[in-house]
Amino acid sequence: MIREPVRVLLIEDESSYAELVRAVLADSHPSQFALTHQTSLERGLQQLAEKEFDLLLLDLTLPDTTGMETYARAHAASAATPIVVLTGLDDQKIALQAVREGAQDYLIKGQVDGKMLARVIQYAIERKAAAEALRESEEFFRLISENVTDLIAVLDPGGRRIYNSPSYKMLLGDPDSLRGTDSFNDIHPDDREMVRRTFQQTVETGRGYRVEYRMVPKNGKIRFIESQGNAIKDHHGKTCKVVVVSRDVTEHKETVASLSKALIELNRSHEELKNAQMQLIQAEKLEAVSTFAAGVAHEVRNPLQTIILGVDYLGNHLAEHPTTVMVLEDMAGAVHRADGIIRGLLEFSASKKRDVKDEDLNQIIAQSLRSVETELKSGPIRLVKEIAPDLPLLRLDFRTMKHVFINLFMYSIRAMSGGGTLRVCTYSQQVKEDYKVQGRVSKHFRIGDTIVVAEIEDTAPGPDERPAQEQPKGKETGLGLTVLKKIVELYGGLVDVTSGHGNKYTLTFKTNRG
């Protein structure tokens, strides 16, 4: 590969010295240098304007200018061109001043040989290129640091500030005044030790870490900062500086917090809307059941009265045969029981307008028990109450739910015709596992729901819903258990019936906060 010769402009008024320089360069490296000679600064500057050169050899004493003015004009005309100053022994101080002002080197006339001159030229070009690269790099870094909102800091291994970008001004004041200060002093005291440990890890391991902490600016208003440190190592591989790029995330955190709060409020509003919708649906269902119950009761009651009259007639005219009398008595008991259910349906449907609001289940049970006090005393039936205080309120129609409990109490009272014990219990709890009704998992209640439970337990030999031949004879009043279950379901509850050494009715409701 053929290398291009180094283009050198020599501005020297002594022609003999110029020829000496040409000869020295030609003898040392015949094809490496291309020398152009001018005898005055004016002509030399004109040459620089017309043609590009790799290096300028400049004599400071020329016909049209001398001393530092010569260097200053040449440097101003072509700042990118490296300059090597030529001077005599008497002008060595001026040459040193020129180097301090930006010249790459100087040579004393009469003390230059070919190898030295070639080496000085090459070094001057390389130093100028390195200086220009450094300048461009610094300018690039300066432009970045001045035009980004991120906080850029350079710290020494002890955490003291070497450089802070202009973006620090809004947070900590003039960046120049921060130089040499301890970067940990502005960190919130509760976070300071954690940040110091993280910084020390970066210094010791050379690996960068991300950390979030609080900073306390001069105005005292705490800011949340997210920082990423990166180590700069020296030629021995040890960390000599740490570059920390930080970002103020206060507004972001506040926005996230506001969005989270809004989401919680939205979910709460959604749940309230869903509950209101469910209450409306339940109210419509209750209205439909009430209407249906009234229709069924009216349609069935007239035929039922005819059957009652017929059974009474047959009982009066066929009393001679014992078996016939027993069958008629069973029929009469069943028919009167059905008539009682029909009257219960009519009573239930009598008031179509329900007053659904927050109610205390204990109060409903207390009033229901007062309504059956006479039946309890005539039993005689012992009442055991295990009532939990301060139950969560439930969305119920007081009158309808009182009717439900009266009917359930009467089931137990009638079942204990020879006396017994009636236990009434209430409590609330949180569902911690799958909730089961009659041995099956109910999807009505989920884990985490708060429920209110009412238990009615008697010591009768079996459930009230027995075959007709096992029921007490005579007239009975009240709604059937199936109808009661449907009514409770309309208010978001469930009824579970179990029997063994007695009957147990368990009513479970989900609270408004569940």
C-alpha cells in the first residue's frame, strides 16, 4: 500500500535554511514528505487558504511579522493545522510561550538533523489529531450533558463530585459550586447508608448497580431519584471514577400512585354499581315471586276448599268403617296443611312493596321469637339463645325475613309436640375454604367473603318436610320449606337443612362488605 506523503508548509525567509530543511527531509525519508516553501507570513497564509497541509513549520521572525504575533496570525488562519515553531537560541522563551498557546512543539535552528525533524513532524501531527479528538469528545459530551434532562455526575472513588451536568441546577443549584463536595450529603438520611454501600460495591467490583432513593434539595421538598452507576478504570484496572446517570422519578411515582388510587376508586364504584344492580334484580325477582305466589294461591284455594268440604262430608257419612275413618283423617290433615301453605302464600304476597335496607339479623330473630312465645311455653320447649353481638348489617326486608323465621320456628315447635329444646345461634365469620351446602361446594360464597350465619336447631326425631303420613294431624299454617328457601335466596342467602337426632336449619347471608 502506497502511503501519501506528509504535506509540509515551511514559512522561512532564509532560503539557505529552507533548502537545508528540504535536503534533510529528502535524505531521511525521500518519499515521505512533500515540502512547500514560502518566505513571508502573508504568502504562507495565502497558501494555507488555497491548499490543505498536514503540518506548518513556522519561523517566528519574518519580514512582515515577528514573535508571538507571527504564531497568533498563523494559528488564527488555520487552527486545525498543527504548528511546529522554528526559533534561534535567543528566542527560546517565545517558542515556549507559543507551545503554551497551542503550538505542538518547537525546534532550535542549527540543532536539527533528519531523524529528529521527521520524528517531531510525526509526533506533532499525532498530538494534534489526539488533541482534536479529545476536543471533539469533550464538546460532544458537553452538548449531551447540557441538553439532556437526566442528571449526570462524575465522582471520585470517595464519592466526591468531580463534575455535575447543568441539569443539576434546578435540583441542587450551580453545578460548578458542587465540585469537590460530598455527593452523599444531599441524600435522605434514611437512604444514605444504602446508597453509600451500593456506591462502594461499584468502586470495589467495577460493576454498575441501579438504586432508587430520596434526595433532599435546598428547598427541602423530597424528590425520588433513580440512579445507575458505571465504573471508569485506570490502566491498572482499578476504579478511578464513577459516572452516575440519575433521573428524577418523583412525578412518575406520583402519577402511578394517582392511577392506582383512581383504579381502586373505579373498582369500588364498579362493585357498588354491581351490588345496586343485583339488589334491583333481586327486588324484581321478589316482586315476580310475590305476584306468582298470589296467583297460585288464588287458583288453588277454591279447589282446595271443595276438597276439604268433600272430605268432611265423607267423614260424616262413612264413619262406620275404621279404616275409612283413618284414611279420611289422614286426607283431612294433608289437605288442611296444604290450605295453611296457601294462606301463607297469600300473606306473603299481600304486601308487594318491599322495604329493603340495612337490617340487624339479631333484631329480626328477636321479634320472630316474641311472635312464637305462646307456642314455646305450651310445648313445653326450652329456648337456648347463642346470639353474637354486633353482627354486620344485611340488605333485607324486615317483614319478609321475620315471616321466614317465624315459619322455621313453627316447623321446629310442631315437630317437638312432646316438648324439647330449641337452640337459636347467630355469628359472623370470614370464608377461609370452599363453603359447602348439603355436602356440595357452593359457588355462592367465595373465599374471603364475610358471612352472617343463623342456626335453628331442635331435638325433634326428624325434619318437618316428612311424608304426609308422618305429619301431625290437624290444621297447619305457614309457607313450605321450598318456598322459604327461594325467599332467602332472593336476598342473597342460602338455607341448608340437616337432620339426625333433630332438625337443623342453617341460614347463611353474605354481608355488604364481603
